[in-house]
Amino acid sequence: MSTITQDPGDTGLELQRVAEAARDSLTDEMVARIAGTASDAVDLIDQFNRSGLAKAIPALAQMVNNGDLDRLVQLARVYASTEDSVTDEMVGRVSDAIGGGLSLLDQVNRSGLERALPVLSRMVADGDLERLAQLARVYSSAEDSITDEMIGRIAETVSEGLSLLDRLSRGGAGRFVEMMERMQSSGSLERIATVLPRLLDRMEGVERLLHAADAVATKAAAAPPESGGLGGLWSMARDPETQTAMRFMLNLSKELRSSHKR
């Protein structure tokens, strides 16, 4: 088996020919571009060394292995798409919203509203805040359902009530209240409350008594005058109705004396 050997001189000659052919094929513009590219590459390598970016190569390698670098690229694409889709009007609205939010936070800080946060937390936990919201809804519904006529009637009723209170105040209602307080402290008011129902139950009998007194007064006014004397007195005493009336008056007198003793 034969081995092909090549003279080192021949190899150098061939390399020289290749270099001459490349030099002949390069134009001045291509040489300038290659020189610029090489200069930029050397400048980039110098900046890379000065900034210490070499220390970030392990972290970048780990991000590449974990796929984090790919996700950062996708996030940058999403951000770029969002930036392209946002119009000047949307930017203005976002700026206004941020400005309003900052102004609201400033007002909250100045007003000391943070001191009310514990109270609001307790109200939320106890359900009081929800009840307040429901009460506000009820008030809003009532306000929507009230007509001008209803408002006029309510205002008239309130005015009449205030006028009545004024008349009571001028008419000595305060003294009446003081008298009621004295009666309450002395027990008289309780006795009146106990006796009054029974008195009302007997009002029918009192009414009959008053009617009878009116009828007797009418008859006495219409009757002729008595002749007087013992004879008239004797004839009156012999009348059974006179005896019945006297017996009634005697029994009434006994009951009054016994009740007075009790």
C-alpha cells in the first residue's frame, strides 16, 4: 500500500494562490465593510469585557436551559403588540385614571380615613355595612316613588304637628307634664288607672241617675205647688212609692257610710 505525500512547499504555494485569488476578488467596498464589521466586533468585545457581562453568561445559559429566555422574548412581543395597539386616547384615559387614583389616595391620607378602616372591617364582619347598603337602597326606592303631592302632604302634616306642639307649649303642657309626674310619684296616677276602668263600666248607671234627676226636676217644675200641713205630709207618707224611695235612700246612706269607713 502506497502513501501519498505532499511537499510542504507545494501546500504553502497553494495557500498563497488562494490568498491572491481572494485579494483579487475583493473590491474596495467589500474591504471597507469587512474592516467596519471587524472594528464593530472588536468594539463590542471591548464593551463586553468592560461591563462585566461575562458574569451574566451562566445566568443566561440557565435561562436558556429553563426556557425563561424564551418566555421573556414572548413577553417582550406581547408588550410590543400592546404598545402598538394602544392609541393616544387610551393613553390619555389611562393617565387620567392614574391621576385620579393618586388624587384619591392623597385625599384619603389627608382626611385620616385610615382610622376608619378598623370600624369598616368590623361593620363588614358583622354585616352592618350590608344592612346600611340595603337601607340606602330602600331610601332611594322611597325617594323615587314619592310624588310631589305626597311631599306636599308630608310637609303639611309636619307643619301641623309643629303648630300643635307650639300650642301645647304655650297652653301649659309643661305644667301638665309636671302634674302627671307628681301624680306618678305619689301613686295617684296608678290609682286612677285602677279605678277608671271600673268607673267606665258604671257610666251607664251614672247616666241613668242623671236622666232620672232631669226627669224629677222637670216633673217638679210642672207639678202644682203643695198645700202643706200635716195632712199633706201624712198622705205622702202613706204612699207606697214614698216608702220605697225612703228605703232606697236609707240603704244608699248606709252603703256610703260603710264605704267611707273602709
